[in-house]
Amino acid sequence: MRMNEELWLVVAIAAVWAVLAAVYALVPSLGMPGYVRVWGGGAVLFLGLAGVLVAVSRKVRRG
């Protein structure tokens, strides 16, 4: 798997986690307010990982 594919995969995972955090935050019938922090934190973690992948990708391209 190339670096670009890994980056998009991580961004997609972060988007899924962000959507799940929003669902838990906005749908009161689920009754899981604590999970907003869990899924939101996961989304932030994966976005950070995507940032690291971008930095590594740029460094590799420069040689």
C-alpha cells in the first residue's frame, strides 16, 4: 500500500469516527453522552496520524 493510499484510509477512518461522535452527541435517544468523548478523541487521534503521514510523505519525496 502506497503512502497516499494509507493517508486517505486514515482520513476516511477519522471521518467515520467524527460522524459517530456527532451521532452520539446529537441523538439523545441513544443515551450515551460519554461516548462522544471516546469517538471524538479517536477522530482527533486519526487526524493527527494523517498529519504525521503527510509530513513523512513530504520528507520522503524530498529525499
